[in-house]
Amino acid sequence: MKLKPLNDRVLVKRLESEEKTAGGLYIPDTAKEKPSKGEVVAVGPGKIAENGSRVDMAVKKGDAVLFNKYAGTEIKLDGVDHLVMREEDILAIID
């Protein structure tokens, strides 16, 4: 299935969370938190400003990003969980 976000929306695939703590202990599935890191899969064309011009997106396909814990709407594409969120819900781009 292909999905093209509209306006300032971004399609993000969550990155897997850590399996082990820094001390070497394994974290069971029931205790894991949903990761707040992901990879941008698709971006919309950008928000329309009040003067009618389009504002370019700061993120692009392939960027690793950090986002709000409860950001976006969860959807399933080809059996994989993704999030559709506004660009403003993205906190940072990870280098």
C-alpha cells in the first residue's frame, strides 16, 4: 500500500527499542516503552502560509527523528506499524 501524507504531515516508522539496559539486563516485552525514535518514510508538500505560499518541510525521507511520546495516529501498512503526525510533533532530527 502506498501512502502520501498531505500538507505538513509526516509518515514515520518507529525504530526498535533497546532489548538490554546499560547494565546488561534484558527488558521483557511487557516492560518496554514504545520508542520515541523513528525513520521518516514519507513527507507531505508542506504547510500553506497565510499569504498562500507553501512552507517547505524541515524533514525529508530517510531522516532519523525524535518525536513526542504520544504524537501521531498509529496505522498499519503492509503489516508494519507506522505513525502519521504533524511536522510540529517532531522534536529533533538525529544525525
